[in-house]
Amino acid sequence: MTVRTRFAPSPTGFLHIGGARTALFNKLFARRHGGQYLLRIEDTDKARSTQQAVQQILDSLAWLGLSPDEEPVFQSQREERHAEVAHALLAAGKAYRAYETPEELTAMREKAIAEKRPPRYEGYWRDREPGAEQAGKPFAIRLKAPREGDTVVEDLVQGTVRVANTELDDMIILRSDGTPTYLHAVVVDDRDMAITHVIRGDDHLTNTFRQCMVYDAMGWTRPRFAHIPLIHGADGAKLSKRHGAVSVLEFREQGLLPEAVCNYLLRLGWGHGDEEIIPRERAEKIFDLKDVGRAASRMDYAKLSHLNGVYLRQAKPDALLPEVLSRLTAMGHGFGTDKIARLRLLLPALQERARTLNDLAASAAFAVADEAPVPDAKAAALLTPEAKERLADLAEFLSAAPWERADLEHWLRDYGEVKGLKLKDVAQPLRVALTGSTMSPPIDLTLAALGKEEALRRILLASNSD
């Protein structure tokens, strides 16, 4: 048997971080077992589904490295097949025509609630033959639910779960307008896509019992089910915007790396010993559903930020450069080959302090600015009259220096020794002049990256500032 999993989002909005984790678990499980991972867009809610949402889902999955192994399947394009199966069940006596109007169904529901009974359909048309008065009238097709015993699911995460069949009513599988219901369409699609494992959020667990009725009525082998717990906010409430970003592309905009986001999502409700940093290649070898916990996970944005910093420090500078350039461009900076060369020199050092790509771009902005950066308040306080005199003197001193990093370090130390100053007393005003901040890469690297002409220009400007 070839393992085939699927991720099946509805295109009614952005891809939620919980959906991204579901997609990740599906792909990792398929890879672990040498199988395929597929995508089905469940766009049968035509009033709310949009092409923009479809594209956002595809873009989000692509960014995370979770694009499917085959072209996506669109559920709305398969309605004829869904109807075909519904009519096959009808012909086999496993389903029946139900002629209630929406108003009659509402009245039944309200009566049940008033009598403190569960508002379930009670099978009025289950054993009745339509008469002449029903001729030409619209009807829904309802599946005959079993009346005795239990429906049992051996869930790969939740264990054995069961529901008494008396709790299940005869659900509609084809509406009176000929369109399939979600619970029916999902089963037909999973069957036709040869899905062997359905891995999804545990909010779908109650749906599973109803879907099993369709599998059983058609004589189809059920897939294995695995229902993973949901993701909550730090306060234990359902994750929402008030907790922070919840859309996958929001994390991209905030400067997170897809590798870090996937690593964080992997560890959110799943564990493998004490391993925290788990690259994709490693995850594909060790992922197992038995290691998924049953309790809801809590989103920890601080931990995600920390993990992103780890990945950022491990990344190759050349891989980060395009992302940094795009963010600097958005900030209004232009580039020539000289400025890109500055960034290449500085990125390894800048990576050590950054938590996000946005941090990295912000800390690199001084290197590509056309004008000398305006010092922030803390930095400006260091430009005392004495410090400005020292900067003017230092500019003259460095004008004779060879402009290589190793040489510049020696020249700065020599200057300090001659003037009776510690290196930090020389470096801090110089750092403010060059970067507009009290924080920067090592001062010798900063000088070397800016180049002699630009560095001396900034030093002199700071020495003459008001």
C-alpha cells in the first residue's frame, strides 16, 4: 500500500497557522513512509470561497515548502461524481428521498428543542414511499444511519473512540438543489484520491463518525484517521488575532524564516526526545503520529522568535541577502554593487544579533543609506564636544591607514594607546558616527565594509554636527 495523505483547506480566508501545522504533519507522514502528499481545495461553499483565498493558500504552502506532490484537486469540480455516489446509495436502498421543506425541518428542530430532545432528524421518510403528491417536488437524499450498536474509530492519535449509533441521524448527502453536502463530498473525494490516512484537526472528530457511515454503506475501506489537537493562545483560549499573528503570510511579513516556522509547528504538540532544532530532512525521517499529544497546544510567540533567531544565525548569508535587499528596498533604499558588497561583508556579524529578517534589514540600513544616519537619542548623547574633537582627530589619523579590517583594528588600538584611551572610548563615538547607533558589528568590520571614502565622510560629518 502506498501511503497517500492530503491537506484539505477551505478557501474562505487566509491559511491559519493551525492549518499549516496540519499540512506539515500530512507531508512529514507521507515522506516518512515513502508516500505522496496531496492538496484538495474544498471550495463547495461558493458564497464564501474566493480565488484570492485559493491563491493565498497556495502561496502560503509554497513559502513553507509544503506544496503538494500533484496538482491540487478542486472539490467544486467534482459535484457530478458526488451526486453519482449519492444516487448509487439511493439505488442500493442505503439512502432515501426526503421531501421536507426547509420550513418543516425548522419546525421539527424547534419542537425537539422545546421538548428538550436533541434536534436530530427522526427519519420521517426513511421507510415511506413517496405518493402522487410528491411527484415533481424537490427532495434531498438522506443516508440511512445504522440504528443499533456503535460506530468505532481506531484513531492514530486519540486511540479508540466510539459513538452510539442512536446519536447519529440520517444525514443529507445530496441537497434538494442537487449539490452535495460537505460530509459526503469529502468521503467521495478521499476515496477517489486513494487517501490512506486522514490527518486533520480534532474539531473534525465528530464528522468522522458520519463520514464512516458513507464508507460503510458503499462497502469502501475506511482510511486510517488521526485527529490532532488544536492550537490555543497562551491563555488557553482559541487562537485569534488578539494573541498575535495567526496567518502564515503574516509570519512571512514579520521576517520569520519558513524553516523556523515549520520547526516550531512541528514541536507544537509533537516531540522526539529532547530535540528542539529539527531540520526538514531530519523531521521526514523521525516523524511518527504516536508522538503527537492529545492535549491542545499553546502558541508561544516568544519561543517562535527565539527559534527563528537560531535559524537566522545558522543560515548562509548569501541565502538571506535577497530577503534583506527586498526589505531595504521597501524601506526606500536603492542599491549599487558597492552597497551590496557592504552588505555581504556585514551580514555574518549582523545575523548574530537579529531575531527576524526585519531586524536584520533594520540593522543593515546604515550601510546602504545615502546620507549619514541620524543618531538616535541614546547615540546622540555620546557625541559630546570632546567626542567630536576626537572624531575629527581620528579622521585625520585614519586617513593614512590601509583600509583592510585587520589593519584597521591595529590602527584603532594604536590610536587609543597614543591618546591614553581604552578601545571602547575610541569605538563608541566612532560607531555613532558611522551607524547612528550604539550597536553595530565590530567597529573594524564596519569601517572596512563602508569603505575609506564613505567612512571618513561620516566621521567628519559627525565631528561637525550641531
